[in-house]
Amino acid sequence: MLSKATFLSLLFLHISILNAQTPVSIGETYEISSTILGEDRQLMVALPTDYEERMEEAFPVLYLLDAETNFHHTTACVAFLARNRRIPQMIVVGLVNSEGNRTRDLTPSTEDANPRPGAGGAD
């Protein structure tokens, strides 16, 4: 059985090792200005792991809405499936919704008598 001092020493060592780890980074975030929407929008982009060595090749691109909630699990699924040769390696481009404008951006305009509040900004 471990003494209390040994246990605390091991716990401290474990915590120190955890703090020494570097964070996992998936993709990069870019900001673009939309003149049509009159606002800045964020894009999240993840490239295949060997993209630098294969830049001359054409990669399929997966465009993703709701990137603020879907980007990480989508890029993980794409990486897993590509690594297991179920799909080709691909570039993932995610569009982050602007605060409070998801319904505006993703619903078509409507002439209904009872439209959904804030709807109708998409073509």
C-alpha cells in the first residue's frame, strides 16, 4: 500500500506531466469580410496531414455549416475514415454562424402569413 506522501508525490508528478503537454490543434481559423451580409465571418479550415507534401494534388472539399459545433467531430471522422481508406483525404472548410443569425442565413425567404421570426435571409 502506498503511503500518503508517496501517493501525493505521484499525483503531483502526474499533474506536472499533464500540464507539460501541448494542446491539440485542429485546423486554422480565418476571418473574412462579407459585403453582402455586412459583417465579418469566420471560416475554420482543416487540411490533410500530408497536405504540404501533396499540394500539387487536387483534394475534395467538404463544406460544413455550424462549424462552431460541428468542426471538431467532423474533422475527426474525416481523418479516421481517410486513414482507414474509406474516403479520400479531404479539406474541411467550416462556416461559423454569426451570433443570432443562423435562422436568417439558413432559411429561404417566405411569403407565409406566419413566418418564423428572423427567417428569410437565404436565397
